[in-house]
Amino acid sequence: MTSSSTSTPGAARDHARAMAGTRVEAMPTIPATSATDLPDGVEAKAVIWDETLAAGGYGSRRLNRGARLRLTDLYGDACVSMLAFNAEQTVERLNVADTLKVQWNAYLGAGRLLLSDMGRVMFSVVEDAAGGHDALCGASNTVGYGDGQDFASRPTARERFLLALARYGLGRRDVHPCINWFKAVAIADDGATELQVGPFAPGRFVTLRAEMDVIIVLANCPHVLDPRDYTVTPVRATAWRGLPTPEDDPIRNATPEGLRAFQNVEDYLAR
Amino acid sequence: MSEDHTLSGLPGRVIYDEIVLARAPWSHVVRQGETLRIVDLEGNQAVDFLVYSLADDAERYSFQDTITAQKNIYLRTGSILRSTEGRPMMTIAATSVAYHDTIGGACSCESNTLRYGHHTRAQHACVDNFLLANAAYGRSKRDMTPNINFFMNVPVEADGTLGIVDGISAPGLYVDLRAEMDVTVVVSNCPQINNPCNGFNPTPVRMIVVA
């Protein structure tokens, strides 16, 4: 019998433990408070999540009201598809149609709100250095990439969503229409969708503020209209603690429709 | 027997023909190959429309898959209504209206409070109709998704500004939907009175199925 470095439980334990401290690009920072290269003005002790998602990777997190979430397109070709749920009752979720209709606009950017299907604001977009996103085209799926399953080399956003949601006991009925950060889609006069493919300058970011306790799911996969062979680059997600939005917040008061979405959250939280 | 002009051009024998009252929900199973005609009897009546696979209702209409596959936000003759799995559910075989909406979603009691004020909270809304119609199949709010609005006009301007504006439909105009799989169609005959989607006057529509 030949012996190897994993031929006995003790040897296998030593082999496994020798991996400790390995660094790869796509991994979480543990503890999150040890994260470096933070946004201006953010103290390390306030950081609650810091993780780099691989090309084709996914992640999920619960964020409490007031938390900020920054997504950074590290190399200029990220495409982050996002779902959002009320953390208390996941049957309430992001409603893309209401988000656009209530704000009288098809495009997302700084100052815009993400609205739930219960007439409440889930997120405010507090900073946007990306220059365009997409709320119309949805998640990539295996229709576009034949080997797009999670176990294959080119996973798609819908498959990633299903895998992430399974951990909350959620499934296909819960994969609602998503938002795609970092890939702008313009609408032509005749209704045609026009994707700005990229790549773009590295380091673009968008910062969101949670306006209620939420669960988010992120999938970093090629945009469903991207004509290139499977192309996407890693994205960093960093979240930190923050105060709930005060009554005099300019985004809260920017429009009468948006103000009522904040008031509906405040009413929901009155207990 | 006098000819009913409303049936002209339909490919087959009528197997269903009913009026949906103003403000009411409606649902019906449409088998693969059958065609559903929705007639806007009095003009500019928004028909909020969802479709679920009969075999597996976790597969349902996806406005994003539909837009992406045709690379256009408007639904016209030839548009294919796609599922969450990217598969064809129904095809718009014909329509006498230039285009239909699928980005505006349904009105709800909750979104009405945002768009018009909290005084509209108690008004009947499309999401209520969808919930009522879906309950018969054991479906709930979890099964809601942004829908199609037949006969509703939502233009998008160059800076992204959009809105529900005066309609482009008229009395007797129609849309024909050919089922590409066995489906359950769920409709809210929109009760909205705070915007022009129903000309501020909800009216009945007619549903005809041919096989």
C-alpha cells in the first residue's frame, strides 16, 4: 500500500489545514472589518460585507435599513444582475415595472429608487459613476449559452439566481425580473433596445442605500444581449453600516411619488 | 345567420366566446394551437394579461425575456410572448393596434398610493384581479410578475421619460394570440380611473377562442 499525504485521517487533516491563508481574487474578506481600499469616508469598523465575485460568480446578503452597498466594476466589464426581497417577508420583492412607471422613466441612475411590489422603496441609488444600467432585458439564461448551467464553465445569471435562492428556501417562483448594473441599454424611437457592450474604464461604481431590511442576490454574468463570447470581469461588493434616511434627505423628498414610497416604508415600520 | 364581423380572420371554429365585465378578472385555459382573440369593444380599454404554463406554472410570462428575444420593448404582430425559461408561450398572430405595452406593469392598490396619493388606496386594482383569478389555481402573490397591457400606450422619450398616455386603440380593435404551449391565461380588465389607460371609463372586452 502506497502512502500519500492524505492516506490517513490525520494526514488528510494536515493537508486540509495547510490550505489556510490561501488568497484568491474571488473570496470574501473575513472579518469584513479588515477590508482595505474602502470608499472615501468609510471606516473599516463599519464594514459589514466585502467580497469579490468572480466572472460568472454570485453572492447574496441580508442588509439592514440604512446600510450602504457599493458595487465596483474592477476591470470595466462586469454585469451584475440583482434581485431584492424584503428580508422579513420574501413574498415582497423588487418590482421593475413599478420602479420605472412610478418614477416616469425607463433608466436608472443617481437619485433613482428601487421599488417593491408593495409600494415601498427598497433602495436609493445614492452614487452612480457607471453611466448607465439596464432594467429591461433581464437575466442571461441557458437559451443564450448552451452550457450555462451552474456546474459548467459559463454559468448564466438565472442559474446563479436559482442556486442563491435555494439557500433561502426560494425557487423558480421567486426569480422576479432583475436589474443589470453596469451595462446600459438605450431605447430607440421605435422601441429597439441598444446595449452599450463595453468594456468600460475600470473602477466604475454604483452605491445603493437600503431603505428597508432586504435580502439581495447578485449574479455577475455576461449581459443577455452581449454579442461577444462569454465575457465578464470580477466585481467587488462592499457594504457598510449607515443611518436610516432622515426626513430631510434630498432623495427622499425629490419627487411626490418617491416621498410616498418612503412614507409607506415608515408606515410599515411603525410598530 | 348573420355574419359576426368580430370573428373575421380567425383561423378556426369558435369554442369559447364570452364578455368580460368592466373591472373584472378572467382566466381560461388555451391549448397549444388554439387562438385567443381579445376584442376592445368600446375602445382604449387596457387588458392586463399574464400567462402561465399549464403543465408547470412556475414557468410563466417574462416581460424581460420577451423584450430581449425581440430586441424591442413594444409588442406587435409577430411578437412572441416568452416564458421565464425563454420558451415561446404565445405569438401575436395578428393585431389591429400598432403596438402594445409590456413595461408598465399592473396597477395595484399600493402603487396607486405612490402615483396618485393615499386617497386611492381603497380603489379596485389589477393586482387584486390577478390575485383573485390566480387563487383558483392555488397561486398567490408569489406568482405575480410584470404583465402585458394590451391596448395600452406607454411611449418612451429619448431621455427615458415614459408614461401611460392617451390610447391608440378604438372600438372593435383586437389582438389575436396563438398558444405555442398549453397555457392558462389570466386577465384583469383594468379598473384604473386615475390615468388615461381606459379613457377614464373602464369598459367590457370580449374573449373568443378558436380551435
